[in-house]
Amino acid sequence: MASKKAATAIIVMMVMIMAMLVDRSVAIDLCGMTQDELNECKPAVTKGNPTSPSQLCCTALQHADFACLCGYKNSPWLGSFGVDPELASGLPKECGIPNAPTC
């Protein structure tokens, strides 16, 4: 009986720790861009009615890992986030970033 109580207590503690970790999770950092920087670029790569990239988006792209970003070009996840891969691959050119690879 005591071992069941101990096991239950351990499970409850693990769930509480996991909940704390999720609550304190750090924003994503993808290919050298923070979540805020990715969000800044999203209107320029959104299907339907894209906007011109903002200056903050273009500044963020200057330190992005393009080889990493190109790895996501054919990912089915892009569409689920409303991102048009063709618009995304043209973003460096729109921002005037020299020598950016083409995906």
C-alpha cells in the first residue's frame, strides 16, 4: 500500500515538473531566427494577400541560416502555418540580401 502511495506521489511530482517546464518554455529559435523575427516575416510570406517585408523582417533575415531555412521549403508544415514556400524563398531577394542562396 505504501509503495502505491509513493509511486502516485512520484507521478504527481513528475507531472507538476513537466507542467512547470512547459509554462517556462523558451520561444522557438529556428534557423537563427527567433519566434518574434519569424512572426515579423510571416505577413510577407502568407498565402492570399502577402505584404512587402518589413525592415525588421529584412534585418532578421540578414543573420538567418538560409541552408537551414531552405530545408523547410518542401515541408508540409509550411502550408499548415499559412506560409507559401515560393514567397518564402523569394524573401531574401525582396529584402536585397546579397548572395542569398536560392532554394
